[in-house]
Amino acid sequence: MPCAAPAGHPGAGYTRRHRGALAPGRAGGAPRPEHAQWRRPPGPRLCPGLALPERRRPAGGRCLPGRRRGLAMGSRGSDGAGPPEDSTAAALGEESRRLTREQLFTMVATASINFSSMICYSILGPFFPAEAEKKGASNTIVGLIFGCFALVNFSTSLILGNYLTQIGAKFMFVAGMFVSGCVTILFGILDKVPNGPMFIGFCFLVRAMDAIGFAAAMTASFSILAKAFPNNIATVMGSLEIFTGLGLVLGPPLGGFLYQSFGYEVPFITLGCVVLVLVPMNMCMLPKYDSTPSKESFWKLILLPKVLLLCLTIFSLSACLGFLDPTMSLFILKKFKLPAGYVGLVFLGLALSYSLSSPLLGLISDKLPHLRKWLMVSGSLITALCFFMLGPAPVLHIESQLWMFVLVLVLIGFSLGMSAIPVFPEILQCAYENGFEEGLSLLGLVSGLFSAMWSLGAFMGPTLGGFLNDKLGFEWASAIQGGWALLSGLAIGIFYIAEATRRSSSSSLQNPPVDNEERTHLLASET
């Protein structure tokens, strides 16, 4: 688009020749050279340098930015080759495919917290419920002890996520690991506490302290990961879930073996010392991320309808998974008459399928973001069906078999990955679409919200599950627990269908169909 050149401008009276050369304008109607690339139209004169890539408009002119204009004109470099932006983009793309040193250290640090926290969490499953019963705790109390961890984690995650930038992501990460390691060692000496209310009270206290450390480390971990890998967060989170699954896999059999071989204290003291050894390593490796605090709040984020339904999805999945902690080991011991050391092997079905499928599901979530919604819907519905079959429900009149029980656990692990992996990037995308400012502060809000909703479900799952297991038995309790996943799957599915219908109707209103008379008129005018 031509632009005006003021009087006295160096370009006045000149026209553009090929390759940016300038030629004096010819007066009157004198013929111009045939090889001239541009001709001066009547009226305002052309600005010189319009086809050069980096030229800016002169004073008084209205040229488009030189880079955009030069690319539109097909400008070349000084050597006549193609535009240099192509080689630059290729170099940047090649560089982006390689992990930087900070990204590599971030992945190692996050893998260490995923593995250590999950192995410490899952070690309780095979033997602690039976040990707590010996100390005078009922199934409901055991469920509350498991649920207490999640309830404290819920409130702590919201607070720490909101103040992540003030505290510092690295300090929160390392301090959380240190607290978690110390408290794990303390849990190993609870068998020395007298039976009854004293033992139950110390169990609640130690679990609450462990929850604070866990919430700090995981909230900082999610934020640091999203900051280091902004374009493929689902793929990285899915890949690191291998270490989460590895912790879940090794925790129960290792805990059962150490418990049978050395007693109650050794599993906790051993793992607590391992976590403490990882603390100085992460202090050296983990990079420091600085950010300015944001004015956004949790309420503004969680009151978005889509985020609210995604929070329901997180809650339902966590409730279903948390239900298994205090109930499944007791059911396996009574139903299949397995020793405590073999109970941990049954947990392998769920943990292995989850950890092995998570990288693939994360890659699909990043490469095909339009499939995230249907991964979450189908994963929630499959989870609901699997919990109905876990007992199985008495209305089916099917006798429970060990092979069928393990198979259902494998399907639960896969379906949990389908639903849980896409949730974090979906919440981030929804926040960006609604005007939230990108940065570490928003990542702290999202990671804190994710951890809080997961913890709330982890509280309701064991608490309600322990109560239902006492009153109705494992078969009915698991079927009822699957109702959470069914509710979230139907709710998020209806929301996405309504959203797609609303978008299609709005697009049809913006582009109304052309009637036959108008179409005939347009065809006639073209001919």
C-alpha cells in the first residue's frame, strides 16, 4: 500500500527499480524503462525502502512494518537467497527440541519428588490398616487417618499456591522435601506410643505435618515444570508420571517386605533417610525462578464454569483412588487369603498401567489438544464402570476372582491417566482465554488449585470409603465410590457438547446462509 512522502523527503521524485534501486522520476508523460518494478501512481509518491525487511516508516508516512511488508513482497537477502527468517526459524526449532541444562535439572528434581513422595505415601497400604487395628483403631478411624493427610494438604495447597512468588518456588520445593523426610521417620516410631486415643492422636498429628511438606513440594513442582516447559507441559508431566507410578509400584511390595522382615520401624526410617539425602542434591540442581506477584485470585479462577467442572473431575478421580488405600488391602487379605507381602504385588496392576500409559496420553494431549476433552470424558466413564466391577457389585451376582480383580485395577490405572493428564493444561488454557496474565504467579494458582482439589478428593475417598466399607462391605462401597467418576464424566461431557453447540450456532449467525436469489445474482454478476 503506497504511503505519502513529505516535500523535501529524499524519496520525493524517485521510483523503485528492481532490487531496491532508485531512479530519477521522468517528467510529464515521458516513457519509463520497461524493467522498472514499481511505477509511481498519480497522487502521493512512494516511500523509499518500502521493500527492505527492517526499514521503518519515515516521519509523516504510513508504511506497514518493514519486515511484514518485505515478506509480503517476497524480498530477498543481500545475496539473493531466500529470506533469512527461514534459517533462523529452523535453528530455533532445532534448539527447542533439545533440553537445556535448566530443563534437565528441573526434570531430575521433579522426578525425585514424584518418586520419593509416592513411595512414602503408598508404603502404608499393605500393613498400616492391620497395625492400626491392633492399636485399637476401627476402619472408620483408619480412613480418617488417611483422609487427614488430604484435608490438611487441601488447605495448605491453596495458601501456598497463592503465595508461591513471595515464598519462592525453589525454597518451597526444598523445604517441603525436608519436612516430608523428617516426618516419615517420625511415623516409624508410632508403634512405641500406647494403644488407644494416644496412638490415634499422634497418627493424626504426624500425618498432618507430612501433608504440609507434601503440599509445599508438589505445588512448587507443578509450577516449576509449567514454567520450564510452557509448550509441552502435558507431555513432560505424563513422562514424569512414570516416577510417580514407580513409587506407587515399589512402595507396597517394599513396605510389605521390610515390615515382614524387620518390623514396623524399618520401612519408614529407611525411606525417610532416602528423602533427606535427596534434599541437598535438589538444592544444587534446581534452578531459581523469579516472578512478580499477580493480583489474580483463586476465586476468580475457580468460579469459571469450565474450571469448576475440571475441579470436579480432579476431585472424583482422587476420591476413587483414595478409596482404595484403607479398604483394598483388607479386602484382599480376607477375600483371597494372601499374606501381607503379596498384597503389595496386587497394587502393581494399577500403578504400572498408570505410569506406562501416562507418557503416551500426555503426548496425545499436547499434539492433539482438541482430544483432551474426550479423553477426560471417556476416562471418567471407564473409571466408573471399573469401580462397579471391582467388587464386583452384588447386583451382578459375579464371584470375585483374583485375576479379574487385577485386570480391573489395570483398567483403572489406564482410565485414571486418560482423565487426569489433560486436566492441568486444560485449566491453563481456560485461564489464558479468560484474560489471566501468563507467568509463575498464575502457574502457582493453577498448581495450588490442582493439588487442593486432588487433596479434597483424597480426603473424601478414604473417609467415605472407610465408612461405607464398615456398613456395606467392599463390594457395595466400591460401586458407590464409582458414582463420583460417573457424575464428573457426565457433567463435563454435557458441558463440552453444549459449548460446541453454542459455538456452531454463533458461527452460523455470523455467516448466514445465502438464499437462492442472492446466489443467482452473485453468479450473474461474476459472469
